[in-house]
Amino acid sequence: MKIQNKIIYVLIIIFVSYTLLFSAFIYYSISNYAFTDFYKRLEIRAITTAKSQLDHESDGNILQELRQEYLEKLQDEEIRIFPLEDNQEIPSDSELYKYKASFVEKVLEEGKANYNDKKTFYYGTVYKAVTGDSYLVVISAENYFITHHVLYLRNLLFTSLAIASIIIFIVSFLFSRKIIQPINDIIEKVKEISSDNLHLRLSVNRENDDTVSMLTQTFNDMLNRLETSFETQKNFISNASHELNTPLTSIIGEADVTLSKIRQPEEYINSLQTILEEAEKLNKKTKALLLLAQTGFDGKGQKFNKLRIDQLILDVKDTAEKINPGSKICLDFSLLPENPELLKINANEALMHLALTNIVLNGCKYSDNQAVNVALGVANKKIIMIIKDRGIGIPENELKFIYDPYFRASNTKNYEGYGIGLPLARNIIKIHKGELLVSSAENEGTTVQITLDVFGSKAE
């Protein structure tokens, strides 16, 4: 059963049940009140009639006049007065036997009683006249309110229930549709996403922090991991074959040439040195390929801890200067917040260190060891790092390829490299739910901006 139908059924059951209980309560309350009120009216008429007919005093005439003027005659109203003996036994009047015997007995025992036979109501009481004689007064009448007004109320309640059910169904349908529509939109959007267009993302309503927004963000996080994995894996075999083929060809060619004839020891030494150099290149490329492939996974295998980003940048600076002693790295911590907690992130230290080191070393390498500025700041629960160099930059028409593994810009022929550093860094930043942006102009330099969430922030 579709969740939309479940919502409709649940809402209908709840509201119809409530309406039924409420209607039943109203019907029972009014019916019960109608019974009590009608018996009271019968009692007033019985006593008034008895006083006016049995008490031959001036007030009897007044009561008779008041009854005629203010107490309207009820439907099928009938009043009977039966004299009682001193022992108040049931009189032997034949007309008395048309009433229930239990009713008459109860009147004589308790002084008054009542009952109803379908729409006719009966009330009886023992009246003692001023003369000292006792009388059994029985009044009967049709309860017009029960037979007409309560019946009308019942029909009205059933009609209201039918109308309410229709309204509830329409409201439930519209309500469930409004609730389910965002989920249907997510389903339709997800259906459009495949391995060929993993860059597509679901739109997230940042203003609302509801379940649908959380679901959308979860899907986007999953797509980030999938895109990272696909990007690094889809061309891994072909790229690995291409990158490993060059040193292997050199090794095999050098060995074939060396073994083609007997040579001098110096020639063998030179050949072995060439083979060793190519083997070392092959080893480095293999390690780089494996490392790049590993960062394509979702990060579950890596351990994440709380660490301070400013301390990590200081460590990266030391590492870069050891690898490239000619590096000139200028740190700008002037925008650091007073609260040190705002500098902490949830990260895998080794991976994050690797990513930042690659970016900083690229800046130093492609700027011929000119100063590389690294600035750090915090705004709106976001940590922002900016790495800027004044190097050769990247041609504008080639910027769209910079995240392709092994891609190298056309103006980097005089610089060693494998085209792995930037894709590797972006994959690592994605694993940490961050964002890496690159802006560059040829011969003017490159700026890399990295944005990460502060530890414990809502996005975290």
C-alpha cells in the first residue's frame, strides 16, 4: 500500500471515529435530557390538575386558569385520577389495568413513578387533597420532542457525518499529497541520476530543518560519495595502464638494448641506473594510483577525530618546507576567532594533511618558489582556507578538466607531476563534507578556496 493511501486511511479513521463519538455523545445527552424534561412537564401538569380539581378552594381556580393559559395541551395528553382507600391499595377501577402493573405498584410504594411505551410517556403520583383523601394521578402524552426533534437531530447528525466524511477525505487527500509531494519530487529527481550524470543534486530548502530536508541532504551526501568513488574508479584501469606503460616500456627497452650484445661494465652500470630510475618512477606512480583509488570510498575505513585546523596548517607548512626547502609559505591568521572551538573540525588527520600539502606544494612548484599565501578564517560556522600563488596559472579553457585524474595543463610541460594532486585533494575534501573551489588565470596565479564545517555545527 502506498504511503499516501495509508495517510488518507489513517486520517479518515481518526476523524470519522472522533465524529461518531462526538455525535453519539450529543445524541445521547439530548435524548436523555428530553426524557427527564418531559417527565418533569408531566409531573407539573399532574399536580396542577389534581390541585385544581380536588382542592375546592380559591387557589384551585387560579391554578386552573394558569394551566389553561400557560401550559399548552400536550400531544395525546390524558389525565386520570383514581381515589385510593386508606391503605392505598390498588383501586378496582377497570381503566387502571391498561397501565403496567409494576408502574402502579411503584407509584403506590414510592409516591411517584414513570415509564414510556415507545413514543407515549406515563407519569404517576399519589396526591393527598386538603380533605385528607389520597388519589392516584396518572398522566400520559406523546413526547413530541422525542418523536420529531430528536429524530430530526439524528437525521441531521447522520447527514453531517456523511458531509464531514467527504470533507475529511478531500482534506486528507490534499494533506497527504502535500506531505508526500516533496518525497515524490525526490524520487523523480533520483530516477534522473545515473552514473553518467552523478553531478546532479537534489535541491535542499535551507530554511526548513524538517525530515524531508534531512532526507534530501542525506541523498546529496550519498551522491557526493558515489560521485567521488565513480570519478576515481571509472578511469582507473585505463589511466593506470597508460601511466604504468611508459616506465615499463623504458625498463623493457633498456633491458633489451643492454642484452642485445656483450657490453662494457660501465654500460651495464648506466643501463641498471636507468632501469632503477624508471622502476622508482613506476613505484611512485603505483603508490599514487592506489592512494587516489582509496580516497574514492566513503570514508568508513578512515578514523575521524576532532582536530584544530590552524595546527594542521602549521604542520603542513613544516612538511612542505622539508619536501621543498625553497618553498616560501606565508600564513595569515589575522582573521582567527577568539573562541578556539570554532577552529576544530571532524577529520582524518592523515588524509587532510595529505590534501593540504598537495595544494600548497603545487602552489610553490608552479610559482617557481615565489611566496604562497595561506589565509584562515571562520564565518557562519564555516572554516574557510584560501591558498593563493602568483604562478603560471591555468588556461581558462582548461579549467573544466583540472579535476580529471592525470590531467595536466598545457603550460606545465617544464614541471614534473602526475596530475593526481588536485583530484586527490578534492576527493579528500568531499569525504570531509567540504567544498574545494579553484579560480585561476594564466600567468597571474591560482587561488584555491576550501570550506569545511566547524565541529559540532548543524551541517556536521
